[in-house]
Amino acid sequence: MAKIYIRISGDRIYAKNLDSGAVFDEPALLVIVESGGRKYVLAAGDTVAAACAETGAIAIAPFDSHPRVLVDDLDWASFLFKYAM
């Protein structure tokens, strides 16, 4: 299993695979859409602006900028972690 260094802020997520050196450094944003009664991620990170422009969807930020609250939405934050890996 790879060792991953993750730095989170209200507006960005930075992840570095310490074994391979691969780096993910993108906005901490997701575009969520609903289809058939289920929600799914349409875009994440750098692709959010284009997805919002194409679909009119709204971006969400799962991390909060409040100094004592890091995660605002745990379900979507966990998806963003997986996307960064």
C-alpha cells in the first residue's frame, strides 16, 4: 500500500504519493448531479468549471473554511479523497 501525504484547505486538496512522487493539487470542488433518484459525481477538481458551464450544475465544496470545522460533508469529502488518489 502506498504512503500518501494529504494537505487539505477549504479550497484546495493536495495529495502526494510518497512512493511514486505523483502529485494531485486541485480545487476541492465537486459537481453532483441526480439521475434516477441517485446522486453521483459529474466532475471534480480542475474539471468542475467546465462541467458547470456545460450543464448549469452547481459546484459544492465538501471542506469548510471555518477554523474548527474541516469537513462539511463527509460523504462527498471521501469521494474527493479517492479521486485525489
